[in-house]
Amino acid sequence: MKERSSMWHCLLLDLKDDAALIEEYRRWHRPGAVPSAVVASIRASGIEQMEIYQRGDRLVMMMKTGPGFDPAAKAAADAADPEIVAWETLMSRMQQPLPDAAPGDKWLPAERIFALSDQPAVAGE
């Protein structure tokens, strides 16, 4: 059986359109501000890299996962960990789901529609 390699995920979420809440969200995501239990949980789940980008009230998360990453297992572990539940509760005060999110959904996956690596070579390259 072939082992799956690392994989990139692009996830989207909105912040509430409130300057004070957006600044609070940014403060919580500065280096050293995220609780160590949250960082440890992310790393232990098989997430190799994670970055969050912001434009206005829109967030884009880029996440690289290793071959052992299981989103369902990560969700179950998070739901059973009081420190992660407290973090998610805090973050939920500042976040709002995308308009097309199902009830209870937060970060939604974006569909990749272009990759330069998939394009044919151009003569002279």
C-alpha cells in the first residue's frame, strides 16, 4: 500500500466585521500568544506547517499535513480537550462562518482551480 505524501490544504473563514475584534484576533495569533496546548495539538495531529493570512475580515489558512493526518481524529481529539475547547470558544467570539457554511462549520476548504505545475511548458522555457 502506497503511503500518502504531504498535502497542502487551503481553508477559509471570516472574522466579524468589527475592528476591535479583528485586532484582538490578530493579537492572539502573534508569536508566543497562542496557548502552548493549542500549538502542541496542531503539531501532534500531523500538521507540518500552518499559516493564516488576512484581508479585511477574510481569513485564509494554508496548512501542510503529513501522511498520518486524519481530520476526523483531529476533530475528535480537539472536542475532548478542554484547553482546545476553551481556545475555540474564545476564537468563535471573533469569527463568523462563510455565508455558505453549514451549521457548526467554521473553516471551509477552498477548491484549487489552478496550479502552475500542472501547466504545459512554454516554448523557450
